[in-house]
Amino acid sequence: MGPNRKDIMIKVDRVARFTRISMTDRGNGIAENHLKQLVDRFFRVKKQASEASGLGLGLYICAEIIRRHCGEIGVESTVGDGSTFWFTLPDAD
């Protein structure tokens, strides 16, 4: 897999009493200084003006739903090597 591939890998794991779902791409990646802000309301990574779209609410809404179900959300990314977005949810009792 090289940079900017359109392939996305989805993985499901059990971690303790949680299920973790992760999605990995091989796109441009996200700079480290933006990672903590990704789930903030209205935050968008600045790109060229012609590429800007969306309201910056999608990840924020996802994070709120996941947190209200006692889960966690996160991202790991390396510029030039893609990103992995993940979330956990507790297993049903």
C-alpha cells in the first residue's frame, strides 16, 4: 500500500470488556498538532480553500455518542502515511 491509496482497512478487536473498531487509510495523514483537536466542535484541518467542505461537526457528534455510551475515540496518524481512527464501546452485559 502506497500513500494516497483509496483502500480502507476496517478491523474489529476485543480489548478487555470492550470492542474496538478501527479504520485505517493510507492517505496524506494528519499533522500531530491537529490530532487532539479533531473531535472538537467546528474544527477542520486547514487545506487549500478549494478543498474545504463540511461543518466540522461529524467527528464531534461521533465522539459525543461514543462517550455517552462509555466508550472512547481516538486517532493515530503520520503525515504521508495515513491515519487510523478508532473507537471502543463496552460489550453488552
